[in-house]
Amino acid sequence: MRTALLQSSGRPGSVSENLEVLDEAAGRAATAGARLLVTSELFLTGYAIGDDIAALAEPADGEAADAVARTATRHGLAVAYSYPERAGDTVYNSTQLVAADGTRLANYRKTHLFGPFEQEHFAAGDQQIVQAELHGLTVGLLTCYDIEFPENARAHALAGTDLLLVPTALMHPFQFVAESLVPVRAFENQMYIAYVNRVGHEGEWEFAGLSTLAGPDGVARTRAGRGEELVLADADPVLLAASREHNPYLRHRRPALYGPLG
């Protein structure tokens, strides 16, 4: 499945402008043969926007969600986008996967909140595994800091995830996460991981870019630079099946040795 990674910080503070950026990128991705487009973390609103996070948060079936569904339908590809989700008085850092026909397939709430900013503005989700079927692949969702906990990726591997989507807001000086940790996670768990970052300065942070689609052999199928960019690569189910056949990591696990981790 050809997958497009939209490495962009969009227009922080403007949902309408970010929807326009998303629609334009979806058109380019579809023209290049992509069947899935993935955004960076909190792409719909911006990340470092303080209390505007709560002001711009919408329900999973809100107006912005409907606009994303129209984009998916118009360009004929699935879209995974990150946004602040309002559920009553609670706001979550969420990622929603929308099919090419506009159907909402899955919604994930970030479970591991990074730093005081996120802990102040969001509640943590409590569902580790969120998946959907898309073009013959089992697609799972995590967000940024979540992938840095090996238990999360391994839980997805054991649940059968083939392609793990990870919108992120990775900052300097943590670029080793994109460069080294993500490919290792893909290898040790025998899956594809689409890790899609923000770029440039925003508030007190500088985002590192370096978005990647890493394969089950630990090789980056594509790697963005440090600026705004749309990159594409394939999540190949044939290669995935062959890799899982030859790599014994998951088959050689001994859960009885791992205590509570088992």
C-alpha cells in the first residue's frame, strides 16, 4: 500500500487553513498513487498553541472530521490525521483514520503524554490497541511519545498490526528517535512504521522533521529532510510476510520468563 507522509506543521492556530493544506497534499499524494495519507501530530490545529488547544478541540464526528472525510472521498485515499478531540469537558490528543469513502475507521487517544505542556492540556487515553483493516493490512495507531515505550509496539505486534501509524511532534535534540529508534522498533516487531513529524520553530520548540516509513527489515523506505515535504513509500504485504517467515523474534518469545511483561 503506497503511503504518503505529510511532513508539515501546517498553519498553527487555523483549522481552516490546515484543512486546505491537507486537501492539497491529498491531491498530490493521490496523483502519485498513494492509498493512504498520514499527517503529523496535532496537524489540524497546531501543537504549541497553548489554551487555543481547548478552544479548537472538536468531537471525533465534528465539522473538521466531516471536512477531512470530504477530502478523503474527493481524492480517493484514506487519511490519518491528528487533532485535539473534545469529549464532554475532556480533551484528548487523538488520531483518526478515515477511509477513502469517508467512513471513520478508528480513533486513538494518545496514552503517554510528553512533558508539562501535554499533561496540562490533555487527558491520557486508556486504550492501547486501536486498529482497522485497510487494503489488506491491519493498521494500528499510536502518537509520538507512545512509540518510545517498547511495550506499545510489542503489544501491536502481538495483536497483528502490519502498519503502525505514528503522527509525531519530535523536537530537537531527540532526532535519534526518528533516525534510530523507529527503524529498530519496526525490525524487532516485524511491522512497518510510518512516523510523521512536524518541522520548524513553533513556540519554544524546534521540530526535527526526518519523517520515515521504516520496514520490518529495519530499513527506512523513505526519509524526509528538515523542511516541509511530502514523501511516499510502499508498505508491501509480500515483503512483510517473507520477513516474518525469516525473522524468528516473535516466535522465539518466552513469555513465562518475562513476569508482568509477559
